[in-house]
Amino acid sequence: MYYLAAGFTLSLAEARALEALCFVHNGYEQANQKCFLKEVKTIHAAFKNILNADTLQKMIFIIKGKTDVLLQVATYNRNVIEPYKEKMKKKFDSESKRIAVELQDEKNTEDIKTLFDNRNLLPLQGYTQELSHFLQSNSVEGFLHIVPLSIINTFMRMFLTDRIVSYLNRIVVEGFFTK
């Protein structure tokens, strides 16, 4: 116990981080929030006031019957938290962008329906909302520009007919030869 508890400290920020981790991983419900912090504070108080390094060391000396025992202490590397923190930050930023894009798409729904005579947008192959949700559940990023690309796809299929394409090609070719 001395090995683990000798250098043990727990700040309020770390307690809140533990609480957030439990909340993210559905370890407890919102109603247990105050109870969780109370339990963490109790554990911290027990290690700080009762089972502190000095008390544990004296207990070990009494049990062993000698005071020349060399006790080892665990070292904690807080750098392992950084990658997780960065991942959560990226996930939060990605979710914020996704929500902003979805709100913008929702605002533009009426204009899109008017543009295409109340027809549905043509889906894109391999760049769909379902695949985006799958990517977001398994990684940080998802697709952000599904609706704009669907608008372009629908517009090109509905309004850019072969006749218009051939006419545009003639304009380009004639313009090329006149210069």
C-alpha cells in the first residue's frame, strides 16, 4: 500500500476529470454526481490524513521490526493523459462543426426543395450520412459536406443535360480557336 499511496495526491481538477470520465463512459447517472465527488473527497482525505506516507512507513517499520528497510514508491506519468485529452478535444471540435453544418443544412432545406421542385436530393455513392455516422462513432472525423455535394450532384443530373454540355463544349472550342 505504501508503494501506491506514498506520493498520492488528488486535486479538485483531477477529481472533476475522473467524474467526466465516468460520465463519458456511462459509469454513473447524473443523480450520483454529488455522491461521486463526496466519495472521491473521502478517499483523498483518508490518504492525506490517515494513511499518509509517514504513517504507512512507520507501520511497515513496526511490522518488519527494523527501520533500515528501503521502501519503494510508485511514480506516475501524467503524460499518458495528453493523447486522450487531445482525442477528446478533436472529437468535441468535430462534433461542434458537424452540428453547425447540420443546423445550416436544416436552414437551407426549404431553399433546396424550391430549387429542385420538392424532389429529394440524389445520394452520393460512398459519401453518405450513414457512413459519416459510422466514421464518427469509430473515429474523430466524419463527412462535413454531404449536402453541398448532393446539391451539386442533383443539379448536374437534373439541369446539365447532354445538349447543354455539347453547347458549352462548342463555346470553349470556338473561344480557344479565336484567340
